[in-house]
Amino acid sequence: MRTRRNFLASSASLLAAASLPSTLRRADLESAHTTGEPGPAARKQAASPAGYDPWLEVEAAALLANAGEVARIAGGRPVLAVLKNNAYGLGLDRVGPVLDRAPEIAGFAVVKPDEAAALLEAGVRKPILLMGLVRTADGADLARRGVRLAPFDDGAPALLRETARRIGRPVPVHLYIDTGMNRLGMRHDRALPWIEALAGSGDTHIEGWFTAFTEDDDFDAEQLARFRRLAAAARERGLATGSLHAASSHALVHRPDAFLDMVRPGLVLYGAYPVGGGAAALRPAFRLQARVVRVERIQAGDGVSYDRNYVADRPTWIATLPVGHADGYPRRAVEGAAVLIGGRSYPVIGAVSASHTILELGQDRSVEPGDTATLVGPEAEVHPNTLASRAGISVYDVLMHLGAKLPGFVV
Ligand SMILES: *Cc1c(COP(=O)(O)O)cnc(C)c1O
């Protein structure tokens, strides 16, 4: 029978080939391993603020350093930080106030009206751009509180007329232009009359325009050309475009010609790398943690978890963590991911069930119930990009699927 150990051995070359970002602290891990010193996670003896596991730690210093690195790459241009989907799973109310202090961050972008409201409630003072659909009532309420809207359809002039009437002044907007993504935005090839109508209405204050790339390297160039041509045509007619922005994380590391007036990344601010890596020095800004609830020794031939997906080929110690796919830890972590306890790394075995994950400790007897484990964090073994490549999933899913109800705090 094929054991997890065999599986790991057979996939070792595959893992070695996976590109690891440059700022990983593999040296720390190895020294901890060889000296037997407890690693940072164990020394910290952290605990959940809500009294139960798992929990999230959001590292303010890492968020601030990533903001600085993004601005450096972008040649000092302002950064519009994308905080959609609960700040990519890290928590709007945790991330918003930290990035509000970063001088490089010019403002925030979200996709849902409740996210804009939550950021306002979290006390952020920088401008917020709502890049999605808004109903008239919500739009007026948010615009009154300073949120910038992103008109994208034929109904926008009427909606903005009503919104301007309700708030008693022109509505600040960034026009969403579709250059080929065919998701949201006014199609570039019929945008000009629409822009003229919006600009001429007196109902809007056009602060900027933006577009989103398909991240198909050849087609992105065409999208950028379409965006620039439209802006030139508008300027020829005496229309001011305001600040142009297009670059999300992928373009930030791969397409400097798309930096325009402002960049608009999400993923890299949280410290993960988009597909293809890139020469950036980023640090994952969070840890998914939980404490060991059970340590047990099993015999050769014993199976672990659903389907007995793992069968021990010799006696081994195993540990159970109270965190599973319902908390956002990927089911497919069992295909080769590892978890850190006390600076040592242990393979995930058996199955990631809704609320539990099981680790193979081998002959290592240093792990005890109550020890803190890091399932995702800045170290090499549990880096979001490492987990994504070992589990064969998108790195976006590693962050975005973190449970919205995970207790957490900022360190
Ligand atoms: C999500 C999103 C971004 C940020 O994307 P990343 O790949 O996380 O940097 C930027 N712009 C729009 C319109 C988005 O939806």
C-alpha cells in the first residue's frame, strides 16, 4: 500500500521545482530543527482571542513593509489597496486601520457596499472606491460618507443624477472601463459618448478611470493600448480623465508599462506572490494558528481519517489539530503540505476534514497537546505560495477562503 511517506518521497522533486519566494526564512527553520530550539510559533505561546482554535494573527509590520515594497516597485506611485472579500480573508477591520497609516497607501478599493461601510466603521480616513454595483439608496448613503462610486453601465447617468440630487453635490467617481475582460465596466468601444454624458451632466466629479486585465500576457498589452487610446480620445475632446489605474498584483510584478498614474494591487499587499513570482520582497502578513488537541501513537497497518487515505508502514506518532476545511485550510493540503510546530515541519496525512487536520510526527516525541501550530504563515514550509503549489490550488484560494468567522488579532 502506498503510504504518505512514499507519496512525499515520490513528489519531492516536484516540490523542489516549485519556485519559492526570496524572503523565506528557511535558514531559521533549519537551525531550529537541528538545534532542537523551539521556533517562533512555540515560543510565542499565543492563544485565540475568542478562547477557541483556530485563529488568525495579522502582522501589521508585514502589511506596512509590503505597502512600502509595492510603492517602491511602482516607482513611488500612489497605491490603491484592494481590500475586497474581507481583506482577502485577513479581516477588513484588522487590515484597514493598519494600511490607513501607511504613507504609500492612497486609498482602498472594495467590491461590495457592505465592505465600504465596514471600512468606514473601522475608522479608516483614506478614500474608499466601491468597484461594484450599488443601489440608489446605498450609493447615496455611501457617497455622502465619501465613498467613490465606479459607474460601469448604461444606467449610470440616471443613477448618478439621483445620487447627486440626494447628496446635494456632484458624486466623486472612477469610471470602470471594460477593455476586454468582459466582466464589469463600460465597453471601451462604446464608452466615449457615455463618458461625455457623465462628464457633461454636472452630476459627477470624475477622479479617475480604471480597467482590469485578463492577465493573459499577450492580451494585456492590447487591453492597455485600448485603455490608452480611449483616454487620448477623451482628452482630444477636452475631457479630463483624472487618475488612470489598471495594475493589480500580476501587472505590478510583470508589466511596468501598465503602472499609469496609480497601482491597484491586493494579493501582494498580504505578502503572497501572483503566478510567475516576480522580483519583489514580500512577507506573508498573517498566520493561521491552532493548538494541538491530541497526540497518539499508531501501529504499522493503522489507517488515519476518512477512507484510511494514509496507512502507517511502521509505528508512528500523530497529532490532531482542531482546524479543517470549514476554517479555510484546503482539503488538498493532504497532497503534500506541512504544518509547523515549534519550528519543525510535519506532513499533513489522512484527510483534512471539516474541523480537523492530522499530522505525522514520525518518531518525534517533542509535540504535546496545547502546542501551537502554524498552518499558514511567513515561513517557507507554510508560506501561502508553498501551500498553494503543494495542494495544487490557486494562492488566492489560500487567502480568500480563510473562514470569515475566524477569531483574530493584529500583532
Ligand atoms: C481583485 C481586484 C484587484 C486586485 O487583484 P490582485 O490580483 O489581488 O492584486 C484589482 N482590481 C480589481 C478590479 C479587482 O477585482
